[in-house]
Amino acid sequence: MCKKRIETALKVEGVNTAVWDVKSKILTVSYDSAKINTESIQQKVAAAGHDTQKIIAKQENYSKLPSCCQYDRNSINKK
């Protein structure tokens, strides 16, 4: 469910491909930097409810995630 949500959030102009690796929890994105930047990409992921390295998703978006997609945000955000 997380994989589909994250990848779907990045079906936007400028993003060529977005692949979420479930095991490694790494998102690989190919994009056109003339159309979109990394901050915008991270904002799209956060809007879908998932924290990124630089942007923390709003609690209201995170709370909408199914329980299987929720994680310990405190340990992630301390890094």
C-alpha cells in the first residue's frame, strides 16, 4: 500500500519515474530538473502522509495512512 501511494503521489509533470523499494525503504526518482526540483518532490511525498529527509508530513496526512504504513516517527525524525 505504501509503495503504491508514494509512487502515485509522484505521477506529476517533471517526474519520469518514481520507484519505492519496500525492503530498503529508498525512493529512487528520475526527474526533469527544469520542471520540478527535489523540494517539490519531497513536498508531494509528505502531502501523501510520508516523512522525507527534509519534510515532515502534516500529522493530519500521516494519521490517514493505514496502520500498516505508519511507523515510529519519533525515531525517524531524530536522525
